[in-house]
Amino acid sequence: MPYLYECFNDKCSLYVQGWNNLKENYSQNASCRCMYYPGTDQFECMPIFNSQGTRGQIIDDQVTAAEETLKAAIKKGFSILADCYVAKDMVPVLQMLMDAAEPVRVRLKAADMIGDFGELEAIEPLRNLKVGNEILQNKIDRGVQKIHERHFTRECPYCAEVIKKRAKICKHCGKDLTAES
């Protein structure tokens, strides 16, 4: 059974009288609430040690629905990413990575994948993307590094344009890069 039903009626005689009963008979500052096993005729008394006892485990239908929606979005996102990986299609991966509405788990996976098959054109949008999540930002930065490693490129420290790794002078701004190597 995944769920139990519990009475949270603070005017229930079991709850109200339980505080005095357990204090007098057992020297415990506690009371009881009635607990019911769904689908059976079984009821039990559950000890609680403060008025908020077991309330943290109340199942909220809205929270449950939001969790299910998130699970579905993650499953859908991972499915799309898997298809993109097989097809080596960078564009949807980049779009999912840049979409703040996507679940973070999906965006983290997209950041991992972009480094595996992303092209040089993805670097500029990724460098301009600020996600507000340090872990995700680090994965994006690592993805950019992997793209550079695969293409034997780097970014000019002066103008930020993509250049060959072994370049000694930037073809865009003309700066001498030998001191930077």
C-alpha cells in the first residue's frame, strides 16, 4: 500500500485526550492520531510528538500533479535528445539547452551532448547564454571546450572570434597571440 489515511482533526477526542493520557501514564509529551489502511477495515493509533507530527507527509494533489508533469517533460526531453544524438542534429539540442522552460535535468544532458557533436556555430550562442545555475553553466562551458578540442580551435583573447588553435596572429583583429600560447 503506497498510502495511509490519517485523521488531522485537532478536535478529535483521541487526539485531545491523548496529550493528558500519555503524559500521566507514560511521562511522554505526545498524543495519538487515528490511522487507516485504505482498502481494509484496519485502524491504528499513531503516536505523534507535536501538533505538526506527520503533517509533512500529506500528499498535495497539486504537488503530485506538478511532479508528474515534470517527470513527463523530462521523459519527453530525454527522448528528443536521444533522437538528436543518433541523428547528430545539433539545432534541437541547442534550442532545448537555451530554453529556460525545459527541466534542468534535460538542459544538463543537452549541455553534455552539445560538446559531443556541436559545431563551431554553437559557440557564440552558448557563450552569450547566462543560465543562473552554476552547475549548468559549468557544463555549458565544458561543452564549448569540447567543441574547440574537436575542431582544433580556440577563441581569440582580444576579440573573442574563433580561430585555429595553432594561430600566432588573429585573422580577425590582427593581434599577436604568441604571448598567449
